[in-house]
Amino acid sequence: MTEPGPRLELLTREGCHLCVIAAETLTRIGGEAGLGISLVDVDTDPELRIEYGDRVPVVLLDGREHSHFTVDVPRLRRDLGIPAPH
């Protein structure tokens, strides 16, 4: 049985302008890797709200924190095996 590919999640909250930008960026990069993204509003889960507070947006790759506030595009491309654009 093969393991599923990397999963991308974006922890976000309503009214967060950085979250909107991160979602657009993550959707584009995820699309290049053939991956969808899951958006999770931290305010819908008390544990997430406590854990991440005002530190959103947070990108999770395979359940681990990858970056926060902005998407670290070069690192994410590398970690997903996507060649850098020329």
C-alpha cells in the first residue's frame, strides 16, 4: 500500500488579509504539485485557537508547521519537489 502524498493545510481566520494572500499562494503552488489545500479556521477549534493564536496564517505540510505569516515559497517548492521557475 502506498502512502498518500504530502498534504497541505492552511490555518487561517476570518478577516485576516495575510490569510487571503497565503491561500492564493498556497493554491498556486499546490496546483503545480497536483495537490489541493485544506483551509482550517483556527477560531472553529478551541485547541487550534490556543495553539496558534494570532500567528496565522500557518502552512502545515503533512501535519507539521512549515511556515507562518507568509508562505516560504522557495522552501515549499523544494520540499514538494517542484523545480524553481526560471
